[in-house]
Amino acid sequence: MLTWCEINLAHIRHNVRTLRRVLGSGPELIAVVKANAYGHGLIEVARTCQAEGVRWFGVAEVAEAVVLQEALDPPCQLLLLGYAEAEELAEAVRRRVHLGVFDEAYAEQVDQVAAAVGQSARVHLKIDTGLSRQGVLAAEGLPFVRACFNLPHLEVAGLWTHFACADSGHPEDVAQPLARFLTLRDALRAQGWPVPFLHAANSAATLFYPPAHLDGVRCGLALYGLWPNPALAPRLEAQAIVLFPALSWKSKLVQVKTVPAGSSVSYGASFTTTRPTRLGVVGVGYGDGYDRGLSNVGEILVRGVRCPIRGRVCMKHVVVDLTDLPAEITPRAGEEVTLLGPAGGDCITADELAAHLDTINYEITTRLPPTLPRVFDDPPAN
Ligand SMILES: Cc1ncc(COP(=O)(O)O)c(C=O)c1O
């Protein structure tokens, strides 16, 4: 095995407990495990969360809901955050998956499918409070919710929204959309409609804005020990809220050799050595998900020491410069190196890779190919 991920489930456990402590006993924690649990491994992460008392999971696809329904014992509540195509809806209704419903036309489609299946569909009505993604505008929410309550095969089980800028660090970025959401709730109550399970907060709103906790929160990033906005981490660490990243990514050296000054390195000769240089060829490349954008800018930990990438990342190889390693370190082919995560006293974080690649930590872990082997510490039995 030349490249693999290691998932520290003990850290996931810690992060779930931390979120539970932040939430207190009232609000439900909906663990967002879409996209292979943000690259961490859907089943193992969900089982770990379940062992910590999590009873709700958020997924993006019906296929993920099916996998979880078969893997989790006892069964949990599954909320489909995304859109289900017509042919999958019947399966989701039959399995009693909670469906996000985004407009009246989709609500009617779900109602018809539920009628055909002979079972009511559990739906959570999505309100757009400023993200302008899925959902009905809060100002138009009242007739939408009323129409859904009147569809005979829908069981309205939740009302939800999603924030655009909860990670900004400015409370008003949550307070304002939340106020729009709660205005709708109050109008529904005033008209005598039973207001179901209300949920709005993602990780950032959960951590930074407790009034948004409502009846439940939907947390992804924080479960995995990543900060929605790393610049804000110190604020919470001052309150002893500490999250531990759970994912490391490893590979191995496949060759170590010295080249003379003036040697060009890798395709396109984008790096030329200026001194006799000890190079390590690492057995990972963009074919394994290691981004080509890290060419000549990324670093890899060899025995816990940062070594710069030289030249372009190839499909299955990347070359690092070992010349400045302390004299007592003589790496050899076959030994492990760290692409992401801690080693020795140092750590390459998802945020660091994201900064090199002009993206966010979410994308770094989520885009790790599902085919990369995941090795789990202490996986929960089922
Ligand atoms: C609708 C919805 N809710 C909750 C989340 C979880 O957000 P986070 O990972 O920031 O906690 C997401 C993630 O993208 C989402 O799309």
C-alpha cells in the first residue's frame, strides 16, 4: 500500500463530545456525513457518532441513506439534505428517510410518490433566509408551508434553513437570517400551525452563535476536527473548546538519490537544483488525489521534518528535497512520509494545503478519493 489515510476515530469521539457539551441537553446533534463523511469514511464515522449517542445523520444522496440504514444498528433518523431524483424518491420514502423539500412543485412530486408507495413521506421544509440556494424565500414561506401541510401524503417533520456566512465571525451574519426564520415560525404559530423540529445551524453557527441552536444543529466540519474559520479558533480555545482533526494522509518513499547541481526535476523542468541535492521520490500523485497545484509549493513531512516539493506533482509520484534534513536522518526507500496530518512535533493541516490551493479545508478532505484505503484506529464494533 503506497498511499492511504488514517482516521483517528478517538478524535471524532472527542469532537462529538465537545459539540454535545456546547449544545447542552436540549438540541439534537445531526451529524453531517455526506460525501463519505467529508472524506473520512461514511460507515465508520457514523457508527462512531452513534456510539456517542448521535441519533440523526445528514446525507446528500439517497445512496448514502441506504448505506447508513443497513450499517447502523439500531436504525437512526436520516435526513436527506440534497435533491432526490424521481427514481430514487420511492426508495427514500419506503425507507422513511426525512426528505428536504425545497419548493411546492417538489413537495407535490414527493406527495405523489408517497401516495404511490402507500406511505406518508417525512419532509423538512427548507426556507431560504439569504443563501439563495435551495428553499423558498422566508417572505414567501407561509403559503409554502401551508400548502405542504395540506398535501395528504406529507408528514411535515421539520422546518430548516442554512446560513451563508456563519463563519464570518460577525454575529449579525447569523442573527439576521435567523430572525427571518423565526419570524416565519412565529407567523405559523400565530395561525395555529404546529411548528415542527426547527434546525438551522452548521458547525460555525453552532460554535459561535448559541441562539441558533433551536431544536437541532447540523454539524459536519467540526465533527472532523476542522475549524470553519481557523482565524476564529483562538476565540473558542479560550473557552476550552478544542477540536482535534481526525484525518492523516500518508505515503512512502520509493527512492532516495542524490543529483548534481544544475539538475532539473520532474516534468517540464520547473525546478533546477542549485547544489548537489538529495531527492526523495514519494509514491503518491494527482492520480491518488494529491493536487498538482502543490507542485513547487507544498511540503511533506519526512520523519516529522518539512521537506519542500521540487518540480511538478506527477500522476503517481512527487519529488521532495531531503538535502536539509538533519545529518542524523537518512531516509530510505520504503519509509512512511506524511502528506497531511501530524508527524514528529509538526503537522501539515488541511488549512495549510487549502491555502496553497486557494480553497477551503472542506475541499481538501472531501475530495480525497473514496478508493484511497482508510485505516481506522479502534473502529466501533457493530
Ligand atoms: C444544508 C447543510 N447543513 C449543514 C452542513 C454542515 O456544515 P458544516 O460542515 O459547516 O458544519 C452543510 C454542509 O455543507 C449543509 O450543506
